[in-house]
Amino acid sequence: MLVVEWLDGISEGYSDLLPSWWFEKEGGHASLTHDVLGPKGGAYGVLGAR
């Protein structure tokens, strides 16, 4: 798992949790979901489209 920790702006304190399988093959996906941890311990699901 790749963790992206945001350090400034409106995303400061949030961490995106990106599954490692996203990076196993070259190319893109139509849409993916991943988890985000908030600064107060909250967990959120996020849908990302390419």
C-alpha cells in the first residue's frame, strides 16, 4: 500500500491509502476507489475517475 500524506492546503492532515495493485500494470482504469484517513481519525471512501 502506498500512503500519500498531505502536508498543506485544504488537504492538510489527510492521508490517501492507495492499493499496491494499482501500480502492478501499466495503463489506467476507468474509475477506482480508495480510502482516505482524516486528521481526526475519520475514514472516508473516495471515487477517482481518470
